[in-house]
Amino acid sequence: MSGIDPTRVMALRAQIMERNDALQRAAGLGLDGQVNGATSGPGAVGFGDALQGAIRQVNEMQARSSAISESYERGETTDIAAVMLARQQASIGFEATMQVRNRLLTAYKDIMNMPV
């Protein structure tokens, strides 16, 4: 018989609930799962849609950063601060996306390794 510690299970549950609430706030959802007071239905934003939107924004930041960098290299732009700022924003967005991906993979592996 495996020794399952109920306090550890409850602590893990609390962490999952806190992360779920944080993800809902980040996606613009209320705690009841509603988007900006709208009822859930065809117009509701799901987790997949929120994730795709975030990835799309990171991709746009990367493209904008590349365009500004190329413009600077061609001599069309002389504002190095704007170039560096765009590159840093794209880098931070990419790193945040990688962290979310890693956390999701870890959560998936944890769930798959749970005994049934």
C-alpha cells in the first residue's frame, strides 16, 4: 500500500487551483468561466484560443523585431533604442512562451503519471 499524504495532495490541489485562476485572469476570464461578463457559448474564449492568441502575439513581436532590425541595418532607421526595445520585447515574449510550454508539458506528464 502506497503512503499517500493527504496534506500533500491538498497542497497540490491548492496550487493547481491557484494556477488555474491565474490562467483565467490572464485569458480575461472571470472565476465563473465567463468572458467579460458574457455567457459561455460560441463567442466564449477557450484555453486553446487564448493560447493561440498569445502565440500569435509573440509571432507578431518577432516579425516586428526582425523588420525593425533590417530597417536599421539598411540605414532607414537611426533610433537604436527602438530597435533594441523591439528585440528585447520579442526575446522576453519568446522566453515566456517557452516557460508556459515547459509548464504545460510538465503538468501533462504529471497527470499521465498519476495512478488511476
